[in-house]
Amino acid sequence: MGKLVEIAPSDELFRHPAHPYTRGLVASIPNPNPKNRRELITIQGEIPSPAKPPSGCRFHTRCPLATSRCREEVPELTAISTGHYAACHYPS
């Protein structure tokens, strides 16, 4: 949807994704080792139109943590740790 939701060094991003969309993307990566296969997780919810993005956080229509604040306010990139930023009102 044309907005960065998370910035971090790649190791940090894959080990500790803070934004729900990043967590969903990381969880959807298949493991090539057949002995370590896991169930892939898909991102649920309605995919918004890029021509008419939703108000607030552009991911709120697909986010399990979304609240009215997410629908109204655009989250700014905020430091989670040194060099790790997430644009989420409720990063984890």
C-alpha cells in the first residue's frame, strides 16, 4: 500500500518482527527443509484498494490488533530498539 511499516537490520526483522503485517509476511515464508516444515500462516482480512487506501493505518483492515485508533490515526515510525522502527500503535 505504499507505506513502510517496519525498518530494521534483516536479522532483527526476521527474529523480532514488531508490526503485525511484518509478522504475517515472515510467518508465510516456507521452510525448504521437509523435516522442519510448519503450517504456513496467511494474512486474513480484506485487501484494500491502493487507489483508495483506508484511513489511519493502511493495514487495519487485515490486522488482528486493529482498534478505532488504527482506523483514525496514521501511525508514525517509532523506535522499538536501536535501529528498529515500526509504524504501529501496538507493536510487539
